[in-house]
Amino acid sequence: MSAEQDTLATPGWHAQLRLTFARPAERTCLVERQHRGPLLVQRPFYPEGDVCHAYIVHPPGGVVGGDELELEVDARDSTHVVLTTPAAAKFYRSDGRTARQKQTLRAKQSTLEWLPQESIYYPQSRVRSSTRIELESHAKLIGWDIACLGLPARNQPFDRGELHLHLELWVNGKPLLIDRLRLAGNDNNPSGLNGQQAVGTLLAYPATRAMIEAVRTLQPPGVELGVTLVDDVLVCRALAAQAEPIKHAFIEYWQTLRPLLLNRAAVSPRIWAT
């Protein structure tokens, strides 16, 4: 058996993590946790008292072709959950197989803040990634997704490979945003990306015109930003040469939006400082 055949015969990681949050007393608690394979959650933190900060961890540190990751989060009535990751997600060069990631986040009569670090898609990676957010019964959301195409700091563009990146927002069973990004081969600079290597989307719901005006006054450096308000969803789209300016811009937007939407000052997850 050749080395290539041996690699293709090796099964990838199949990891699942299911989290349920409830509020049995005075604060949001992680009441149920199920996992299989290398996808974990750290012990929750409570820097704000009643708000639960939880960190999603993928111990291998990177995703390769054949890996499958599935995350399912259920935030039940009256909870407030802040979810983030300790580091960027790295999708490495593929041996021909496709890496798959599926994330489903549900919030009912609760508040969900989905603030992951960026995803880095290495040249020659093959990835299908979908994030679906489902809100019900007056739930509130601030969330984002940031993708870095290739390794721009090393002058390694995403010149080979294939990406299917999906982001959806549903409210009370109706789709308010369905976003599809597909990149293949040397098509990493299609019309719409303006030659940039990093792209991001930030969402806030339910948003107001005042929130739009508040973030439009901000001028973070090194990033192109566009903000719209449709069906009570604030959508910010960002382009930059690298992911870092987008991340800094989104954090600044989050710090501005959080008091307006949630009536809380922004308290950054501790893991961001490490």
C-alpha cells in the first residue's frame, strides 16, 4: 500500500459536542453535556455573575480531510450564554478528502453571544462548514464568523482547494439570513472580495436604527466594513488583508452593541487575554 493510500485509509476524527444551558436558580448553568471524540467544553466562568461564559475546545488543534466536527448548543428559557474558542480553528491541507463541520445553535427566550476566534483555511484544504442559528420567543443574539483564506502573512494564498461556507439565521422558523460562500481552485479573489484574503460577518438581533448609527461612527483601521439593517437583523460584512483587523473591528462593534441590545457593558472572555 502506498503512503497516499495508507493516508486515505486512515479514518478522520469524528467528534460531537452537545451542550444544554438552563437557569435553575440565579445564574445560567451548563446542565447537560455530551461529547464524543476530541471536541470539549471547559469549565464555565462567571465574570458577570449570572452570565455563563463557556469555551469550546478542539484538542488536536487542527482539522484535516476526513475529520467531522458537530457542535449543538441549546440555550433554554432565561439563560444568557457567551461562547467562544481559545484559538483560531485551522483547517489543514487535504489529502483529497473533505473536512466537515456542522454547528447548530438554538436559543429560546434567552440571550446567545457566539464569538469564536477566526477559522484559517490552509491552501489545498477542502472544507464544508455550516453554522445555523435558530432563535425563538424573543431571543437575542450577537454573533460572528471570520474566515481567513490561505496564509496571507506567509504569502500563501488559497490557490488550491475547495470551500463551502454556510451561515444561516432563523427566527421563529423563518429564515432571515442565508449566506453561501463557495471558493474553488484559484478563485480566491472573485468579484465581491476585492482582492482581500479575510472575510467576516457579524450579526445582531433584534437590532434598531440607533444601533446601526452607533456602529457606523466607528472607524477601525485596516478593514472594509458595510452595515445594513433588514428584518431587524443588523448585518456587518467585513473584508481585510488578514483576519486580525476584522477580529479587532468586530470586538469594537460588540463592545458598542452589547449595552444597546443587552443593557450590559461588554465583559471580554478571559481566554482572549491569554
